[in-house]
Amino acid sequence: MTMDNAHGGSISSLDSLATRLSLTDDELKWREDGLTVPLLIPEYYFALIDSSDPADPLRRQVVPTRFENIPDVGEDSDPQQERSYSVTARLIHRYRNRVAFLVTDLCPMYCRHCFRRRFTGKTVGPATDTEIETAAAYIGDHLEIKEILLTGGDLLTLSDTRLERMIAIFRRYRPDLVMRLCTRTPASWPQRITDDLISVFKRNFTAPYYLMTQFNHPKELTTRSVAAVAKFVDAGIPAMNQTVLLRGVNDDADVLEELCDRLVASRIKPYYLFQGDLVTGTAHFRVPLEEGLRLEQELRRRLSGLAMPVYAVDLPQGGGKVPLSHCYLQGRDADGAWLFSTPDGELRRYPDPEVAAKHKVSETT
Ligand SMILES: *Cc1c(COP(=O)(O)O)cnc(C)c1O
Ligand code: SF4
């Protein structure tokens, strides 16, 4: 894999990892196969791991274990059926007004929980100019499409030159297209985010960009990663975060509260908290939905509206994303008024304005 020389090195095999960390039996018994993502940990991220703690939340995200080799019932290599929603080689059109483009399958770091593992790290490489032209032409023909998610893989593994060429092609067909830059690089390799990179977006600013980050634990919000995101925000690119709910990493109200508060303090809006997808070999990461709902309810009590992400699940068989929330609406009473429970569990009555108005009319006649 070729990448910017500012990478500063990474660990890419179990053997070299074993010289740096005292690996557990479960870690040593991992084997790479067609359904796993490769082992790749940038030195920057590795330095954030507490080597004395086998349960370190960052270690769990990047050091593979034998549990990845155990498929679970209901799992699929492509649970979102992205293949069947693909309209060109790399363009997924599942929602009417927005599309996802698989820029590249490469990442500076591979997450053990990656939901797109059917594609990620398979060394397909970046999209060719022809593939980009074909996707851009499709979007040019479908004016109902308002947003494109540039995803993968991680688009920031592309060189600045290649990235600019891609963006220019999409801009040529659709200068008005809102672009989401979906990247974990601020967490995995913040050195990649340079002033030159930001200039690529500044030069092609005919419509808004949004930076979509993936911070899963407060330990990932380092001075360097926060400064990397700040470069985007200062350039007029708002930052939004998508956290994956992961067992043993962040399935804890205190951890999620700290993460969301610190994201807001770093000018990053918590956008989604994702329930784990049913991807092959990730059962050990999935938090039971009931537990997820309990965490969501607790977060709603603790966090400001600004700091509160939407807990969501991407439904199997390409069903799409739906929000998950504790239900505050309890029903209606005999007079038709709505009954709610407050976040603290007290009951409140909300008489419907229309019902109340009708009631008044019938009283005066
Ligand atoms: C998640 C996703 C989107 C974006 O969904 P939002 O709810 O708007 O964030 C678009 N296309 C695909 C294929 C997706 O998986
Ligand atoms: S950065 Fe994203 S695409 Fe890459 S391995 Fe992690 S979750 Fe998968």
C-alpha cells in the first residue's frame, strides 16, 4: 500500500505486534481470512494504548482476536445489502436523496469492528478516473441526489493530488452537491491533516463539505486529533461524529458521557451512536439492544441536546437506518390527552390543542 510518507510507520503483522505487546491467547489465535480486515496500527495510535492493560479500549479496537473467526447466526458479510444497491462500480444509492461513494478500500488503520469488511482492506485500491466519471455522470442525471458520502475505506489515504482530481470531477457534474468526508483519520493518523489538504477543499468550495469523524472513546481525542479537526472547522467545514457502540470499549454511560461532552468542547457535534451491524465475526463487539436502549436513556438524562447523538440501527437486508430511543410517550387518557414519562420517570399530561379547542366549542353550545 502506498501512502503519504508523513505516516510515521505502522505495525502490520501479528509477529511484529508480539514484540511490542504481551499478546493474550485470544489475540495470538487470530487468523486472517477472507472475512477479516488486515492488521494495521499506526505508531501514533499504538502509542495511545496502555500496554499493561489487555482490556484497553483502544487495543480492543485494533488488535485482532480469535473471536473474529467465529461467525454468529444472523450475521452476513454484507448485512446492508450494499451490493444490491450499487448503481455503478462504487456508488451505493439506497436513499432517494443521498448516495455513498466507495473512494478506496484502504485505511491508515483497520478497525476490528469494521462493518464494510466485505470491501475494506481487500487492496482493490482507489477508484479510477473512469469509475469516478461514471459515478459523477449518474449523479448528474439524478438531480434528486443532494448529498454524497465520500467513504470507503478512508478517503484520506489518497494523495492530495488524487483527492483533488476526484472532487473536481464530482464538482464538474454537480457543483451544488453537498459532500460528506467520512474519515477516521483524525483519530488514527492526525498528521495526515495538513494545510495543503485543507486547501484542496478550499479550492473546490462550490457547495458545503461536512467532516464525518469516528471517535469511539475519549482517549482518542488527543491534542493532535482535536487540532486536526479544528483545521476543517476553521476552514468552514463543520464536524460531526459517528460513534460505534462497542462492547468492552464504550458500552458505559460514564465513557459515552465524557466522549460526547469532549466532542462538543472540540467543536464536533455527536451525530450518531450506532448499534453494531450484523457483520460476520463481530458478535463479541455487539451490545444487546436492551442494554443500548438503557444507555441511551441514561445519556438523555445526562447530556445537553447538543451533545446527545441519535442512537440508531442500520437494519438488515438494506432496511436503512432507524432511530432507537427509550419511549417517553405512554399513550392517551380517557379525555384524549397524551401521557408522557419525564426523563426522571414522572408522569405528565399533555392535552392535545385540537382536542382542547373542540372541547371548548362543545361547552359553549
Ligand atoms: C448511512 C448511509 C447514508 C446516510 O444516512 P444519514 O442517515 O443521512 O446519515 C447514505 N447512504 C448509505 C448507503 C448509508 O449507509
Ligand atoms: S476506518 Fe472505517 S472503513 Fe476503515 S477499518 Fe475503520 S471502520 Fe472500516
